[in-house]
Amino acid sequence: MTIKPHKIKIKKPSKVPFTEPKPIFSNKEIIFRSGGRAKVFNISSKLQVFVLALLIGVGLWSGYSYYVYNISDEIISTKDRELDEARDALVDLMTDFVAVHRNVSSMFSEVNEEQLKDETELNRYKQQASVVEEKIRQIADGEKWLENEDLEEQVTVREALLQRDRALSERNELVNKISTLEKNVKQLEVSEIEILNQIEKISSKEMEKIKEALSEINKSMKQQNKYFNPLANSKKDSTGGKFEADIPAVENEELSKKMQEVFSLINDVAYYKEVMKSVPVGKPVWSYWLSSPFGKRSDPFNKKSAAHKGVDLASNKGNKIKTMAKGKVVRAEWNGGYGNYIEIDHGNGFKTKYAHLNKSYVEKGQYVQQGEPIGEVGSTGRSTGPHLHYEVLFNGTPVDPMTFIKAQI
């Protein structure tokens, strides 16, 4: 019996048609049906890419704005703290300088008293030395005379020789003391000159800062034909001018010259610093941005051109306002469009005005010191938002407050 092999048929897989993937931004059609009518809107791939890019851009910008908004307060707070620390450091430095200035006169007085004491003692020793030398000379003359005397008087000669030797010893001792005193006086003078050089260096830097600030202020006020002369201080009572302290007299010419130079410089710095206490230099509000400058501007309400006699410093409501110069409060009241209003007379022709305050800390007739808080930022009166309207006047003429705000002392 023959068995035939069975053929197994293998079915070939059917071919799957290849379809090309459609692009993401292929043309799209939107069909609207209404009342049996159809409207077709074509959206091209370019339009789709543009819309997607726009959405991504808006998203990124929104995220960035949110981030900046969240960290801006922290940055401002950090800067405010740094400014406060810098101001505190400056106050400490100025306090140290004032202490040095107050002590320098007493220091020189003590030094010169000690020097005078040493010089007096030196002169006393010199007088003693001259007396001893005179004794030696007399003994030497007596020695010549004694050579011609009889032997009976040899004892007297021996006593005279002993006195001579004792006088020579005393003279040598006095000479050594005089030499030591002269060295001490010289060292003291060298130390005084070194101290004077350091004081001169510090005082010169202070004077440069003050004069630079005054130069910038006068450069700005020149536009209003105004000039502030610090040497014409206190004209009203016909007094003023620099204080000239008495300089102790010393024999050393170099030391005397240096003392005159340094004392003159210290007197100048002290005088200028006292005058500058009446000049409103610095920022009345620590945190602000300039919302309206000095001069002509467009009125925020009627949009007409008008003169702006001060500057508007936008700030948060409640931020403290400080006076940057000592003076007397001449007005502290409600003043119409200015709202809560303060005016301070600083003397030497300077006045400052503060408007739109939320609260006032001072009263009319009150005396205030440099850096003292006088009120809070607000939006009272004719105002569009929390800010300080700040004016500086010199001899009755408004001048640009930003020059005084930016001045560095």
C-alpha cells in the first residue's frame, strides 16, 4: 500500500496598504450647520502654528509676570534693609568722626601740657647743669690758687677735689637726663604729626563730599538764578562765619605748621556740617518711584499743561516720611487740594513742603531734627493714588527736589 505525502498549503499574509502619517498641523475644516445650511471654515496649517505659538508665548509671559510679581516685594524689602543698614553704618561713622573731632582739642591740650612739662623739666636740668659747671670752674680756679699755699692747707685741697669730682658726676647725670628728655620730646612730636596726618585725611574726604554736594545743588539752582553760599550763614542776626579755635603754641615749626593746617580743616568741616543740617539733602521716603517730575507737566485730571512746583514720589500708603534737615514746622494742616499738608522752615533760605499725607506726626511751631519722621504717605486731597508731593524752596523760589534727593554726603 502506498501512502501519498500530504501537501500542506501555507497561506501567505495579505498585504496591508501603507498609509502616510498625516502631519499634526494639516489643514482642518470646521463645518457649521444652521437652518439646513452648512458653512465650511478652512484652518490652514500656518494659522494653527501661529495660534499655538501665541498661546505658548502668552503662557510663558504669564508665568514670568507671576514670578516677577512674587519676588519683587522680596527684592524691594531686601534693598530697603540694605539701605537701612548702610544708613545706620553712615550714622555710626559720622558719630565716630564727631567723637574724634570733639576729642582732638582735648588730646592736643593734654599732649602740649605733657610736652610743656617735659620742656620745663628740661630747662630746670639745664639750669642745674650750668650751676654745676660754674662750681667746677670755681673749684678749678681755686686749685691753681691752692698750689701756691702752704702744706698746712692740703686737707682743704683734698676736700675741694672731692667736691669737684662730685660736681662732675652730678653734671654727667644731668646731661644724660637732658638727652633722654630731648629724645622723649622728639618722639612725642613725631607721634603728634602722625595723628594729625590721619585726622587730616579723614577730614579732607568729608570736606570733598560736602563741597561736591553743594556744587551739584548750586548747578541745578542756577537755572532759577539762585546760589547758596554756605559762608553767608545766619545773615538774619548778622552773625556767622567759621569758628576759629585757638591753636596751642609749640616750638617745633613742622608740628606747629601741621597743627595750624589740621585745626583749620577741622574747623571748616565742623562749620560746613553744621550749615548742611539746614539743607534738605537726602530722600524723604526710602522706597519710592518718581511718578511726576519737577517743571511743566500734563495735569493728571484735566490733561492741561501746568507748572509742577515739586516732584511726586509714589510709594505705599503708610510709609514714613522724614525731614532731611532740621527746622521749625510753620504749617501742619488741611490745605485744600494738597490734603494733609506740612511746611518746614529750615533756615538759611530753605523750606520744604509735604502734601497728600495720610497722617501727620507734627504740629505747628514744633522743632524737628534731621531724619525725624513727620508723617505717612497717603492720597488725601487732589490725588490719583498714594504718593508724596515734595517741594524744596530756596529764598521763596521752588527748585528741583531731585537734585537734593540724589546728593550724597
